[in-house]
Amino acid sequence: MNIKSLYLDELINEMKLINQPAFRAKQIFEWLHVKLVSSYDDMTNLSKELRNTLKDLYPLTVLEETRRLMSKKDGTIKFLFRLNDDRVIESVLMKYHHGNSVCISSQVGCRMGCTFCASTIGGKERDLTAAEMLDQIYRIQVMTGERVSNVVVMGTGEPLDNYDNLVRFIRILSDSKGINISTRNITVSTCGIPDKMRQLADEELPVTLALSLHAPNNEIRKRLMPIAKQYELSEVMDAFRYYYEKTGRRLTVEYSLAEGINDKEEHAKELAVLLRGYNCHVNLIPINPIKERSYVKSDYHNIQKFKNILEKYRINVTIRREMGSDINAACGQLRKSYMDRRDE
Ligand code: SAH
């Protein structure tokens, strides 16, 4: 059990077991989730004796920064963190006018197998705990000394494939007694697992849901994303609508464009029809070619044309700025290149 993954009421119960009053649990929760300390010795309002007991009973795990790369273009910073079992994950800090946004990983590797994605090449190694997801944000906030205002679960891994830890992570992250990042400022991105999307809708945790659609129909989607063989597009779209109806949160659609595959005029029109009646915002992403695959990025004019067609159909759409393109910031590529070198 990881003490940083516990809800406050669970921590209170845990402290009861070692004859500590509830206010001790509150103090510890604050040290962990507000002051973001990395050792029990920093918890200066606890007795030395209690700190030693805690050390023995609940070893405190902290992510260790192993590498940091900063983009010269836009200040995006990519972090590689080492987990306690020596595995490595990556997180990205993006600076926008409206605040600092951190993109976190939810698993070590991924088993979804999207054909354009670097994170899935070695398969899934394991799920991340809630503590490990939180700590990506905590360490970045401590290291930069600047408040993190937005969190996107869009790094390596499929968050809805690690559902219980994800929900625990969101509840602690948005707890007013913790780091207190509002659910309005949290986005969870999924490749589209309908039953889990519905379950999330029912949690009363109104985070923004982003759906990685990438295709206007089943046929193309199956070529890009194996998950589409498991769930029909109509099932995914129904669950997507359900999410909006339950939470009232505007939906986000992610659509990465690969030349000749999903970026033609007819695809834009088909997409517009598919999204008719949805309260959504479409993010067009020029696909990031990875060396293991042969996809080619659509050129800028094509993407612009695609955007114009969607706009004609009155669909909200933006072309996502490519952040940190000079530092392998996209989608598991830094971790991949690090692991490749480590394995040599
Ligand atoms: N598993 C989740 C979140 C992680 S991926 C999901 O599928 O949404 C975050 C986003 O980056 C997804 O939309 C994913 O499809 C996209 N992506 C992955 N590799 C990419 C690449 N090489 N180029 C462009 N987008 C990519």
C-alpha cells in the first residue's frame, strides 16, 4: 500500500490503527499533497518517533528525475522519471498564457496497439498507481516552483485501462484539502472504451473527456486502432454522448492526420456528419511520424483545408500547436529513445 494513494478518510483510519488522532492524518495529508515533501523528515510538526514509525510502515516513494529536456522553441519541458522498480516514464510540462499544463503517463507502456503510436511498441509493462500519477505533477511543481493549473492524462498509457487508479488519482488531485486542481482543469484522453467511458460519466467527477477518434468511420479506424475491432464506432459515439449528457462537459475529439489515410476532403465531410449534434471541440493534430512506422504527416495546407470543411459544417475546430517538436515531446518518443539506448 502506498500512503500517497490514500484518500484522507482512509489515512485517518490507517492512523487510528497506530493510535494516532485524526488531525495527524490531516497533517500528513497536507505534507504529502499540499507541501509536496519527498521525505518524512520534512514533516517537521510530527515527532521523530512517529516519523520513524511511518518510515517503517509506509515507505514513501518519490519519482526520481533522470532526465530533463527543454524545447528551445516554446519552453516545453520533457521529464523522464524513474519509478521504484527502475522502470521509466515520461511527463511533459507545457507553458501557456493561461497557466502551466502537465501531461502525465497513466501506464508504463500501453497495450492498445495504435499503429502510429510509439508508446505501445513494447506493450504494457504495468499500471501506474495513483501515487505515481500524482507525483509526476508534484515533482514538476516543486522543480519549477510554479503552480500547475491544468492536467491532461494524455501521456503513455490508456487511462481507462487503469480505471480504479485513475479515479483515485483524480479524486485526490481535485481534493480541496490537497493540491486542489479543479476537475474542470483535468482532461482524460481515451482511445474509446465504451463501458469505461460510461462508468466515468457516472462518477460525478466532471473532468473533460477527450476521445481519440482519428477516423470518420469504422473501416479506417480499424486500420489505425486495434481497439476499433473490439467496439463498433457507434457504441463509442453513444458512450461519448452519454458522457456529455451526464456531466455537461463539452467533449473533445482528437484527430491525428496521416497523409492519404484519414486526411482527405471526403473524410472531413464524413467526420462532420458523424459529429453532428455533439457539443464538441475537434483538435486536429499533424501526425508525428515515428521511425518504426511509415505514416507521413499531412502537410499544412491539407490540414487547413480539412479544418475549413469542418468549419463549414459549424464544427468547433483548432489545429493543435506542436509543442516541443524539437525534443521528441510527442507521445512516448523520448522514453522510447531512452529505452532503446539503455538496451543497447
Ligand atoms: N491512450 C489515450 C491517451 C494517450 S495518447 C488515448 O488514446 O487517447 C494521447 C493522444 O496522442 C491520442 O489521441 C493518441 O492517439 C495521440 N497520438 C499517439 N501517437 C501519436 C503520433 N505519433 N502522432 C500524433 N498523435 C499521436
